[in-house]
Amino acid sequence: MIGKKNVLSFLFGLCVLFIVSCKTDTETSTTASISGITCSSATFSGTPVLSTTFSGTATVPYSGGNSLNYTAGEAIASTGVTGLTATLQAGTLSEGSGSFTYTITGTPTSSGTASFEISFGEQSCTLNLPVASAAASVSALTCSSAIFSTTTAISGSSYTGTATVPYTGGNSVAYAAGDAITSTGVTGLTATLQAGTLSSSGTLVYTITGTPASSGTASFAITFGGQSCSLSLSVGEGTTSSCDSESGVAKIVCLAEAFKATLSSSQISTLQLDYTFTNAKKWSNLPAGMSARNGIKLGSLSSTQLVAAKALIKEMTGTVANEGYDEVQQVWLADDYLYANGGGSDYGSGNYYIAFLGTPSMTGTFEILETGHHKTVANTYINGVLVGATPHFEAVEPISWTSSGTTYAPISQERDTFVSFLNSLSSTQLSSAKSSSTFSDLVLVPGKEWQFPSTRSGMQCSGLSSSQKSALLEVIKTYTNDIDETDAAAFLTLYTNELDDTYVLYSGTTAMTTKFDYFRIDGPHVWIEFVVAGGVIFQNQTHIHSIWRDRSTDYAGTKN
């Protein structure tokens, strides 16, 4: 009888343990979580003023979201400057990077900084909101003297740029970013004031984004500091390509000729140069203002010319979401963000260049080079075939940012596939792949042409399982998908066939978010590097450098 009771007690204990275990698993899988939150990159809808009732929002970026819903939070009282509260609004996490919205209300009791201790899951940071002693004011705004970083907006084409609007009579008060102002006349655009501090005279910076619905004039009703004016941006007609019946390299040649047809003879002489190794290797990871480029500057083109140039770049780079031309545009946006947030005139999408090395044709050799600060596309064609798609350089600073309510993170998909692959490895495999060296930048940076290591290092991929090989191929796809789909498939097939003789190496952490984290793929042909470098404009943050090269077909094999 005692033995039977013991057996029953044991079985009951197992049931309780099973129920608790299931409950724990369920709770874990349904909890919204993030890996990081960045209060220092928060944006505010307005600036509170001493003893004045305030109602606004703070947008706070996060990373590592897991796509789950979360509820509204409790009010967080401010410290430093008291009298305000911040309350998290309910929402759904993005997969990866996104932003939280906090509602901030109350009446500040002093000027200075109101601080809120923000926590979500296991992540926390301090949100600092400046409180002005008086509202920002100016005596005059001069929209007619505004300067646009990208002067060409085209009907039906995505546009991003900035407008700097002069003011006088500023009262030295800090001001927050503004709400998006919708364009009238030509619709489809918004202008958003960037945060700053007034001088006695200076300029306000507005970020303009969107897709113009028609040609004509897009007008924005600007109001700031007690003054108003109308900001006007000209929008040109889009052009219809006569190359739609072509495909492959023939279409690229056709689009190249269509672009040239929009240019003057002097512009063509700037665009089209001899195909030489000296010309081909003239690119850099520095802004063009710091390191000269060949070709014609995108910011110097008319609206019609820019439409033709972008149509060509789009055809060269493919249409996979968040890769190819989509990635090109987002990297341009990042440069515009740097321009508007402390980088100055060396930065901006208008500072990218396009060059033809040789004459685009279905016979002979030519390269089309799109190059600027953080993106270089170098496609080389021989007798109507894409022979070299490398070097292909991509980078971004900041790693993610929010503009006009949209969060961008153009290189995050590369990083996420690296992390997924590394997480698939066993501890023994990770030990084999890990390097004791520290990498502050890429090994094969611009200027290190044809300097591949003679010996491949790290873990050989022949021992990977089929699922691990698939995870590694997903990494490689985020690079091969930066060219047209047909040629991307050809390069991927080559790299897949050579996977067993390919090596992977990493340094730092497997999260690929910490300064000097590094990853490399090195095969008989493929060479891919990724490194987390220190911030340049945002020095308290990091930024990414990455490159795809090929041991045989960089510059289509041209070495001298």
C-alpha cells in the first residue's frame, strides 16, 4: 500500500513538473523582447517650455525585436526637470530594428533636461528631453533663399533630400524635430524639421521625402518660431524608357545610351573614360569630397538626366527587396541623413557619381561604376556578358535611423544572416572559426586590390551539415542579390559548387553589433567581409563596412 502511494506521488510530481515546464515555455515564447534600446538616438515631436503645458511624443529606436505585441506602459515621472511623464504606447515589435513611441505630457517646473528611465524587458536607457526657458522664436524666415541638397525631384520617382531655410533673429533656444508637413500642389512629399539650436541667424534643416504624384511645384507651408513662409520644390516630368523591349545586358546598354542622350558633349566626356585598371580602381569608402571620383556627379544632373541615370543603376543592381537598387537608395538616404545631422556638404546622395569605363556595347569590354561614400557598384561586361560584379562595397552610418516615421536599416539583413549562421554552429565549430585577431576595418579595403591572403583561414565548410550550408548560402545571397537576378543566380551556383572548399572566420562576438565584430567568407572565388567599425559622424555609435570581392573576377580579372 505504501509502495502504491509512493508511485502515485511520483506520477503526480511528474505531471506538475510537465505543466510548469509547458507554462514556462509558453510564457517565454509569447513575451515581447528586444536586444537593445538607444535613447541617445531618440527624436521628439516638440520642445517643452518652462511652466507651459506640454503634450508630445518621443520616438526611441530599438534593435533585436521579435515581432510580438506589447501593451501600453505606466507613466514614468521625469527627474532633473520635474513635472513631466512619459508613457509607452502599445504596439507590435518589428522583426529586428524599429522604434517605440512614448507620449510625454505635463508642465515642466524648470528649464534644463527632463530625464526618463526607460525600460523594456531586460533593456534600459535614459531618455533626455531638453526643456527650454522660452519658446524658440525667429524674426524672419526666408523660404525663397532655401537650398536643396538634391535639386531634382521627378514625378513618380522616390525622392529624398534636405532643404536649408535661412532665418534671422533667433533667440538661442534649442528646438526639437517637427511633425511631417504634407506638400500641396504636387502631392506625395513631406518636409520634416530636424532638431537643432537657434543662433542669432542661421538655417533650419528640413528632410524632404516621398514620391511626387505629378510634375510642377511641391509647396510646404513652413511655420516656425512665430514666422511662416512657403517652401517650393520643382518637380520634373518622368521619362518613358524606350528600352523596355530589351533584356539582360542589351537592356543595360540601351539604358546607358538613353542616359548619354540626355547629356551635353562636355558631360559625356566627364562620364565616359577609357577602360583602364587605373580608372577602375578609383573608388573609396570616404565621401567624394574627401576622395575624388571619376565620372559625373549625380547632384549635377537635371531632373531628366537623373531619371535616366537611376533607371540604369536600377537595372544593374536588381529588384530583390532590401537588396539591389532598394539597398542603393537606402544607402543614399543614409548619406542625406548624415548631411542633415552634422556631416555637412561632403555628405548627401548628390555626392555620388556614375562613370562609364569604355563604351557600353554588346562587344568589347566596359564597366559601369556607381560610386560614392558608402556604396560602390562596379559591373564589368565583356562581349555582352557580366564577367565581374566586384568589388562591390556597401556600408552605412548610422546603422539604423528613423525619418518621417519610416525606420531604415539597409545592411541589417546581411548582419542578421551572419548571426543566424553563427548561431547554427556548435561550440567546437565556433572555436574552429574564431580568430584571435582584432579587425578594426576590412582586410581588403579600397586600394588593397588583388591582395587576397595566400592561405585561407578559419573553419572549412566541408564539415557543415546541410542546414548549416543552407544558412551560409543565405549569407552569400545577400551579396549576389545586389546584381540582376540572372547573373546573381550564376554567381550563386558557382559559389555553391565550391562551398566545401570555402572557409568562414569571425572575430569578436557572434552578435555582430559590437565594435570590431568581424566575419569573413573565403572560397576559391568568393570573398566577403563584414566589420562593425566605430562611428564617424555619430561617434558614440557604430557603423558597418562590408565588401564582396572575387578572387578571379574582381574587375573582370583586370590587374594592370
